[in-house]
Amino acid sequence: MRRLVSIVLLSTALVASATIPADSQESIGDAREQREEVRRERAEAARELDVARADDEAVAAALLAVTEWVNTQQADITDAQRRLAANRLEAEIAQLAIEEADAETAALNERISRLALAGYMNGGEDQGAVFFEATDLTEIVRQNSLLDQANGDTVELLERMRAVEEDRAIAEARAIDAIRVAEEIEADLQGELDELESQQGVQAELKAEMERRVAEWETTVGELEAADAKLTQFIREEEAKIAAAAAAAAAASGGGSTAPRPGSASVSGFQWPVAGSVTSGFGYRVHPIFGTRRLHKGLDISGGTGTPIASAKAGTVVSAGWQNGYGNTVIVSHGSGVTTLYAHQTRVGVSAGQSVDRGTIIGWVGSTGNSTGPHLHFEVRINGSAVDPRPYLP
């Protein structure tokens, strides 16, 4: 009996914790159904995505959609498992009630049988014989009293028997209903588990693809950083050569060294290399998909393929050609440790060692190297290190 009471209390607690007014349940159910339908559609679209041809944003969106659906499925499965456990518990409670009713019925049958036997033994004889055979009146009264009590107990026990049988019928109906609901939940649950397994497979594929792309991007960034380090060293060496040549020329002319000291750069005399808008400024960028952080060392200036690129200031071309992730690139030295860099050109129009004036066409806008579309990547460097170009431009 204690076990039955404990289980009933637990079942009541489970039901009470999940009790919501009927109208609220209906509105919540409608909203949940609509939301899950949207998630299902997104997950189906993600399943049909051609991952090999999709861009990073599409793959990331697909992974997000599938992950949301997987989370929803897991929540639904958890809820279904809770309801399944509640119905199994209800069936167990009802079964225990049936067993207790059967035990009480057996006990009542035994008591009724004993009373019936006692009534027969005491009441089966002729009452007149009992009267004449009795030794005194007290014995007659006692035996009649016992018969009356037996008859009264029998009626009470029969009434209790009917009540127990009614309780048993109710418990049996509850058990049947709980088992039926549990079986329905189990059938639906298996379908949800199959769907979850399928979507988790898609999720795993998308995760693996995103990890591959992140690793590829990190490799690219590493290569760009290594190329930039070499480029910085190259510019410093070229600047040193230019400064040494200028000093030698000044000494040969007898005028002494008139070369500016490295680092004393002038901020005047620059012009915009192309007449476009700045689409990405100098500073740290966070990759919109991968979340990685790296320094964007110049300005991205819009321009269609083939747009002429002008030298921002007079100087000497120190490099004109391919520079790994920068693509076709021209680097111009302006003296005093100041250089400008023009990357992603479709083709260059100058060669190393050539002198250029401010406004001289040095190449044409393109999308070579690590570029997502035609534009000019423009840098200003001081002693080889990139700085924000904006203060140097009008």
C-alpha cells in the first residue's frame, strides 16, 4: 500500500508540474507548431544544399538551420519520453490498484464464506428445536444474536465487495488507456528518433565541412601573414638601398647627405589612387562566418575591372608583379621610409626601378590573389609596417 501511495504522489506531482490552462495550451501549441514548421522547412532546405558548391555563408546558414532543428527534435523527444514515463507510471499505478482489489476481493470472499458456514451451522436447525433444547432463555437469545450479527456482517461485506469490484473496473480501464497512450507515444517517438538520427548525420557533415573551411581559411591567413612579413622585410631592404643610393649620390656631388631620415615622413602630397568609395577600412576584421580576427592593413576602394590606378605620390617603383595573396601588386617608394602598395590589379603598368609622378597610371583594377571581387587594396607603410592610409589622403 505504501508503494501505491508513493507512486500516486509522484504521478500527481508530474501532472501538476505540467498543468497549463486549456486556452493557453491551445495558443502555445499553435505557435509551437508554426515555429517547428519553419524550422523543418529550413532543415529540409539545408539537407538539399549542394555543400560542395555553396559559399561559406550558405553552409553556415544550413548548419545553423539543422542545429536548430536537431535541438528542437531533442526537446520534443525529451518531452515524449517524459510523457511516456508518465503513462507507464499511470499503468503501473492502475495495475497495483487491480492487484490490491483482487487481494481484497479474495479476503472478502473468504470472510463471506466463513459467515455463511457459521450461519448454516447456527441457523440451519429448527428454531423450535433450539428453543426446546436450550437449557435456558439466555442461550436462546445468544444464539439468535449471533445469527443476526452474521447476517448483518454478510450484507456489509457484500456491499464492500461491490465497491471493490467497481474500483477494480475503473483501475483496469485506466491501465488499458495508459498502455494505449504509451504505445502511441512509443510509435511516434521512434519516428522522431529516426528523424533526429538522419538530421544529426546532415549536421555532422555540415560541421565537418565548416571545420574544413575554417582550417583552410586559417591556412590562408597564415600564408598571408607569412607573405606580409616577407613583404615588410623586402620593403625595408629596398628602402635601405634607396636611402644608401641617395646618400652616395649626394656624397659624389659634394653636397653631403641630403637624404631624409627614415621615419620623418611627410603627410602631404598624396592623392586618391582611384575615384571610388571605401568599402572596407583599415583595422581589425572579424570574419563574418568563421569568427577569426585579423588586421586589414589598408583600404579597399571600389572600382570596376580595368579602372586605371594612379600613383598616390611621386616615387620609385620597387616591385611590380605577383605577391601571393595580394595578386598583381605594385609597390612605390616615396622616400623617408614611406611606401604605398596597390594590390589585386588585373595587370600592372610599370616595372621595378621606374620613376613615377603623382597621378601616373601604374596598373588597372582587378580581382587577382585573395579577392572576392574587383577592387583596389591600397596600403601606406612606414618603414615597412602598414598604417592607416586615411591621414595621408586628401
